[in-house]
Amino acid sequence: MTHSSPEERSPVLEIIGGHRLSGEVRISGAKNSALVLMAGSLLCSQDCRIRNVPSLADVARMGEVLSALGVKITRSEDALEIDARHLSQSKAPYELVSQLRASFFIIGPLLARLGIARIPLPGGCAIGARPVDLHVRGLQAMGADVQIEHGTVHACIPGVNRRLKGARIYLDYPSVGATETLMMAATLADGETILENAAQEPEVVDLANFCRAMGARIRGAGTNTIVISGVPSLHSVDYAVIPDRVEVGTFLVAGAITQSELSLAPVVPDHLTAVIAKLGAIGSEVIQETPNRLRIVPGASRGTDIETLPYPGFPTDMQAQFMALLTLSEGDSIITETVFENRMGHVAELNRMGADIRTKGNHAVIRGVPFLTGAPVVATDLRASAALVLAGLAARGTTIIQGLHHLDRGYDDLEGKLKLLGAQIRRVKGDAGAESVSSLPVMPRS
Ligand code: UD1
């Protein structure tokens, strides 16, 4: 009889690598849009319907955060019905916010609706310090009194009418979350807010479009200057989330790394310019078959250099997946991570699979190897787990991935979708997986 700790028994992903994939992938709605639209629904005291919402642990958790605030939320298929009429609670529960950074973004709408918000400092992926100073300074510029005490941000609007005031705010860094927090807060403020050096990510534009569909007055989203003219209230809305560009990118890399042609839809190709350009530099062609469908036609991979940057630069959320691809590309590559200071957790695990990667600070030097070998590995964050799945698909032998809660936070049925393409992938109990790990050699860390 074997004795295993509960951790060992939690499910693992078993991938038998080296198989070609083929077919079509249906892309889900964007995680990062869906989460912030859910936060944005707090601005509205009528019914909100958000469609094309991916089925993810993070979305479920955000739903729990909203419920804890007195909001009614129901899901039917891919749609969320949200009724924030009776939004009553200004304090978000620590147990939930600590697990999901995006839930901190409710501070803007909550403050705008109730004049008070008490939100614990956020959690999320362990990919760096991720402070919230830009959110806080922006809200202060709009007249909020904000204090951080005992790990909780206490914000309130002094005065009788309890409305934020429009302000000119320059963000020291084009933070996605701070842009979204402040844009939401400004929709119900008195007067005009100008956000300078704003984030230009497609999810910011999606949030602006969602708020505009509720009657908000916002222009310039998608550029570095966003202007919001406050309105007294917002009305009900029925809105569909944009496709997930990170899921698209992940499947494009799946095609390139397994040398397989794949077709993906629905997609907004313009959201993927940097990713498509880098795939081209590495040797794979991405063809736009129709306005919302892409096909990847893989070629022999060669190394290239990548630096992550705010949009429209190369996305940090695709860094780990491209690193997996570059481990098998001919020659040397350098990846520089500039957005987060601690986003290299996948390096040690890829090296366990036979990759040759050295890191110094936020730089990784990748020397291409002819093949990877399956190994037991541990996912350290959401995108790192995707990188390990991709490496496992291409590796010789069996890869066992632990730490699936990261994957489940942000990918809507990744293994189901890969299975449909012919991948040998299954979720098994930790023990079963551990028994089936072949005794392939584990390469030392370089
Ligand atoms: C969002 C995305 C995440 C993506 C990231 C960058 C969501 C839910 N998550 O995260 O998937 O990787 O954008 O594209 O949308 N920073 C500060 N002070 C602040 C805010 C941020 O210093 O007040 C720093 C962060 O520590 C980080 C950098 O700015 O180093 C970028 O963070 P930000 O753009 O805010 O990312 P998130 O909104 O957290």
C-alpha cells in the first residue's frame, strides 16, 4: 500500500509527446476582459448581460466576490446575468481577493457607486511584487481619501454628494489594471478625466466599449490618452467579450512546436500583431483565412530575440509559451522580460525536460536543443503551466504536470481542446500519473 500526501493525490496532467496535431480550435472569450467587465458591471444599477464568458476558475472566483457584495449573478452557458441594483457591501472578502488580482479592480466601480470601498491588497499569480500604487494615486487625484491599513485599502469620497471629481492623471507606467480601475471610476465622476500614458491593451478597449454600451462617455481607448466625461448613471447592457488573444497565441505556438497546421477562430488578428511577427521570425507562417480565422503553417524553427512590452509590444502573457518554442529552435535566443520582475518560473522546469536556458535577472538565454524529454514538472504560474503543456506536446515520452490550479485559472478546457486536435493528454489522479512517469533522464539545470 502506498501512502501519499493530499498534494500528491491532486490531479496532474499526463501528456505523451511527439504527436502531430490537426484540426480547428474554437477560441473562448478573453479571461482578462471577462474579469474586468464583471467588475465594470458594478457601475450599473440595472441588469447586465455579459456573453462569451470563458469557463474558468478565475471567473467563478470573481463571481463569488460580486456575490459577497450583494450582487445577484447567474450563469447560463457562456452568459453571465449580473444585477448590481442592490450593491450594498463595500468590503470585499480577503479570502477571495487574495487569490485573484483582478478582483482588486472593483475598487474603482465600488467607490463610484457607493462612495466607499474597502479592498484587501490583491493576490494572483506569483510573478512579482505587483503593487497597486498607480490605482491608489489615481483615485486620490479624483478626490478619494485612500489609506492602506492592515493589508486593506480603505477608500472613501469625502463631502456630501460622494462623487469622484474628474482629474488629469498621468500614469508613470501604462498599467492595464490601473487604467481600467480609473476609467471605471471616472465614468460616474463629476466632470472630465484625462488618463495620460494609459494602457492600450485590447482588454482596455473592450472595457471602454462595454461601459459605452451602458451609456458612459469615453473616447481614446486604445491610444495612450483616454478621456472620460462623467455621467450620472449607466443603464443595462448585453455585451459579448472579445476572443482571448493569449489563448490564440498559445494554440499558435502549439502548432509551431508540434509542426502541425491548425486553424483558429474566432480571432481578432489585429490583437496578435507582435505574436504573429515573432512566429514569422522563428519560421512559421500565420495566414489570415477569413477576417476572424487564422491558420498556422509551421516551418523549421530558428532562434530569435524577444522583449516583452506593454501593448502593442510583445505580451508578457506569451513569454513563457514562446520560451518553450525557442528551446527547440536552431541557434540562440534571448528573452527579456520587462513587465514583471519575477516571471521566469518555467525556466527550471523546461531545463528538467532537457532545455538549455540560462537566466540572469530578467534575461533568459536559450540555446536550442534537438529534442526535449518528458519529465515530471511543476507549474509555477498560469502562463508557465501553458509553456509546460506546449513543451510536453513536443517532448519525447511522458510529461506529468503538477500544479494544475494555475492552468484552470486561465484556460478554458485546454486539455479538451488539445484532445480534439489529436493530442495524447489526460488529467489523472496524482498517484496514477506518478506511476506512469517513464524513467526518462532528467537533464541537469544549466
Ligand atoms: C494585467 C493582466 C495580466 C498581464 C498584465 C500585463 C488582468 C487581470 N491581468 O495585469 O494578465 O500580464 O496586465 O499585460 O488583466 N504596477 C505598478 N503599480 C501599479 C500597477 C502595476 O508598479 O499600481 C506594475 C506591476 O507590478 C507590473 C507592471 O506594472 O510590473 C504591469 O502591471 P499591470 O499592467 O498593472 O498588470 P495587471 O493589470 O496586474
